[in-house]
Amino acid sequence: MKRNQKFILSLSILVSLLFGITPSAQAMHIMEGYLPPTYAILWGVIALPFLVAGWFSIRKTLKENRRSITILAIAGAFIFVISSLKIPSVTGSCSHMTGTGLGAILFGPSAVAILGIIVLIFQAILLAHGGLTTLGANTFSMGIAGPFVAFGIYKLCQALKINKYVGIFLAASIGDLFTYCVTSIQLALAFPSAQGGVAASAIKFLTVFAPTQVPLAIVEGILTVLIIMGLETYAKSELTALGFLKGGLKYEK
């Protein structure tokens, strides 16, 4: 068995083990039925164009390089596993890592919208984590907003010639935090404070999320860097075919 095959096999075993010990807690993304129907439909409509763009992005990537499907699967598994590890934070939602920064860095943010909605569907059905009625809102926050910010941060770090791994860490961490900023706004819009309105409600949700989400974002940044380093060692040809190594090494210090 080749080195890259051993690495991919080992990573799949790790994913299986992590999934096997994932607790079936009652904490969730925005949970089933929590949003009013109008908001649930609205977020689904907003997410739709991004999903269409993501579908075309993945089709193009796989058409140009079929070998990238392995890395795409790893990115999807990474999202599934670490976003399933939940820490209860506030009624109607929870704190957890997102894992979407990895996919955004490797495949671009559009592709992660598809990975995100697939993960969210499986989590809603199999783990009662999130929900089908809140699928649009959860997809927008975790699969669209966070990945676009992560991708933007990564490209900005490249432009500023910041160390590649520092850029990856910042992209994954800030993308994670931005996901929860969006989630807080989504909850605030649906449930504005009687005294201060949407702004006061958003600040309240952000304040409750912060103690657990900030350290989780840091951990996600570190994990993303470690996964990238592992892929660079054991799946170098696949990353080269994706164009990641060429662009990444250019700014490495």
C-alpha cells in the first residue's frame, strides 16, 4: 500500500472512530421547527443560488481532475465529524466547530455549500442535529457565509505574503467565528428583543456563544493546519493537481 493510500485509510479510520463516539446530545444547530416558517423559507431561498453555483463548481473540478474526489470526500468527512461534536450554548442552538474552512481553502467557497447541505441533511436525519425546516438557515450560516469569509481571509493572507500555515489557521478560525455571527443574526431577526430589538438580541446571542465558540475556533484552526500538512505529505500529487500547492508554496516562508 502506498504512503498516500495509508494516510487516507488512517484518516478514514479516525473519522469512523470520532463519529462512533459522537454524543447524541440535544444540542444542535438551529433546531427543527425553531424558526418561524417565513424565516425558514426565506433563508432557503437565499441559499439556493449559492447551492446551484456550488454544484457547477464541483462538477467542473471533478471533470478536470477525477482524482480530486478523494480530497473532496475528506473535506466533507471533516465537516461532518467536527460539526457533530456539540457543546450546548444557548436555547435553540449550540456551539461546535464547522470544519468548512478546509474545503473552502482547497476547493473554493461555492463547493462547500454543497458539502455543507449534504452534511446538514445527514445530521438532521441521523443525529437529530439541526433540522430539515431550518436547513436553509443552517446551510447559509455554516455552508455559505463562513466558507466565503474563510476563503477571503486565506486569499488576503496570500496577497500579504503571510506564512501559509498562519493564513490557513486564520482562515479556518475566522470563518468559524463568522458562522456564529451569522447564526446569532438569524436568531435575532426571528426573535428580536422586546427592549432593544434585533441589535440587542444579536448582541445577547453573540455574548452567550463567545465563551465556547472562541476556543473552538482556535482548535478548528489548528486542526485544519494539521490536516493540510498531512495532505501535503501523503496526498501531494492530488493537491498539486488541484493547484493548491502551487499557489500555497508561492507565499510560504
